[in-house]
Amino acid sequence: MNILFLMKNYDVGGVEIVTNTLGTEFVKRGHKVYIASFMQPSPIMLKRTSSSIRYYQLDGYNNSKTNVNLLHDIIQSQNIDIVINQWGLPFIPIAVLRKVRKRVKLKKVISVHHNDPSTNGKLKRIEELLTNERSKIKKFVLKFKWILFRLITGLSMRYVYENSDYYMLLSSSFIRTFKHFVGINKSNRLLVQTNPVTIDVSDFSFNVEEKQKEIIYVGRIDHNQKRVCRVVETWALLEKKCPNWRLTIIGDGNEKADLQKLAHNLGIERIAFEGFQAPKCYYERASILMLTSEYEGFGLVIVEAMSFGVIPVVYGSYSAVYDIISDGSDGLILPYDKRGFKAEAMAEKLLKLMRDDGYRISIAQKAVETSKKYSIESIADAWEDLFSKL
């Protein structure tokens, strides 16, 4: 099978890393894999990409004749059978593909939505502004903007759905919300497939003695989605109570300086900002992962952490987390609160875990077992099954 992954960006991010992991595994299984992105790629990501995967760059993020011709030439010259569109929300990739399909034979197009289909960054920004706004006029304007963005997003996703042979979600719990959000009754084109663990764990063996009393956050530092400030605020309630523990932030973003300032203002001492790093060595030594996002699609860091015996303690702001974690068994979930995140409640959950070594070890061992469902081999098998049916 000749497979083309179509990307909006090819930067250092979760979608791109998943793409490279899947593509590398597909090549091992005898497929030919190609990647094309509309935007200029990150040199770091290109360096990480397997030499067996050929990369193409299109001419900017637009529905232009140039992009149609470039994509047509790639599909025709490489005899592409399947295009996996890794951006199931914006309409431009599918609009370009739609024109290409009129000129060249292509078996199937699969579009994948890598986030919760019922929300996005723009909607969350408006919701936060609404929460803090007191002026009735400004609230009215914000509500109108929310409705408008909600309508545009739904129409865009519907266009992608209707012009793809299949539309893939990361959790079965997203099916109902997707149908409601885009306004469809039938879901015959919907598929559900989770993402794989993207870090090699073949050489890891869980050893209690090697685990340190460390909580980690791994991911992008931004407020709109990740809300890393919540991690810091929770840690401020725990630091003095647990003098043998520390917090490490692995990741980067435009709001890193603000987060460091927050930690300083809260008087936090045992916190380290590591910047962007390969997370494997942190997973190997840490005991707990804290994730307090306002929304997510799948939360890849959760299963990656679990595969190294790092217990995920997660804010239940999205339904897919309940597919991954059994609360109290292989991780802990703080239920979503419409009134807002409560750092005190998160700290209470963490405190029990931090103070009870036996409880912590038991959950860590179960987390490792659960993570095996998300191995690259298991997920690639599921994709192979899909390919055989196309």
C-alpha cells in the first residue's frame, strides 16, 4: 500500500510525532509512506523523520491551483492508494484533495480529528473572556462571536466529513458529540482509532527502586488548552506538605516566562523548568504525571507516562480520558467542574498518592499493564485491518 500523510504543519507536535511513528511502523510492514505539509517544516522534525519516509512541501496553506498541481503530481507519481489527512477540522486540505481526486484515481481518503470535536482554541478563548466580562454589551458581542465561530467550525468539520471516505475520531465517546456538533444523523463514515505510544519502551522494566519522588508535566506551555498554571498552583499547595518531592516542567511555549513568574510569586522553591527535552529519561525516573488541560483529544502523554510506570493524575475535562484511565486503578481523575478547576481538590488526590508508597506502587504497576493496549504494534495492527477492508 502506498500511503500519503497530508499535514497542515510538520512541526514538533503531537500530531506530527504520531504521524512519524505510524509511518515508520507502516514502512516496517512493507508499505511505502510519504508525508506532505502545506507549511514549511521544522528542521528538528525533518531530522527525526525516518529516512525511509519521503517528505514533500506544498506551497503554503491555501486552496491554490499550485497546491492542487503539486499534490496531484505527488499522488500520481508515487501511485498513492490512501491519503490520511491528519487535520480533520480545517477544510483547506480536503478542498485541495477534492480537486485532485477529479483528475487522478485514489482509493480512499481518511481524515483524522486529533482533538475533542466539540471545542477548540477559539471557542475556549471566548468562553474565558465571557467568564471574566461584566459589561452586558460586551457579553452579548462575545456570545455572538461564540455562536459564529461555533457555526463556522461545525460547517468546516462537516465539509471534511462529507468529502472524506472515512472520518476518524480518537475515542468512541466523541461520536455523539461529533454528530451533534456538525449536525449529522448518520455516522456510517465514522471510525474510532486511538493514537499509539510514540516512545520506544522495549528496554524499560518497571523498578520501584529507580522511581524518584517527582511529579512531572510534559507538553506545550500555553494557557488556552494546557492550563499549566493549574499544575503550578496545585504544587504550591503541596510543596511544604511533601518536602521530599519536587515538580519538573518539561516543555516550552510563549507563556513559559509568565509561568516562571507565577511560581516565583507563589514562593515555590522545588520546581524546575527544563524546556523542550526528549521526555524518556524523565518518564523513567518520575512517579507522577499531572495534566490539567481544559480540553484534549487523546492526551498522548498519558499513555506514554503509563508505559513507564508514571501514574497519570488528570483533570477530567474531556471524555476520552475515561477510556484511558480507570480512576483509582491505573491512574486518578479529578472530575470536571463547570464552576472551574479547583487546585485544592487536585492537591487532595495527589497527597494520598504521594504519602502512601504501597498505593502508589500498585497503581503504577497497573498503569504499565494498561499502556500495552496502546503500543505501536497494537495500533498498527488495527490500521492494517482497516487497510485490508478498503
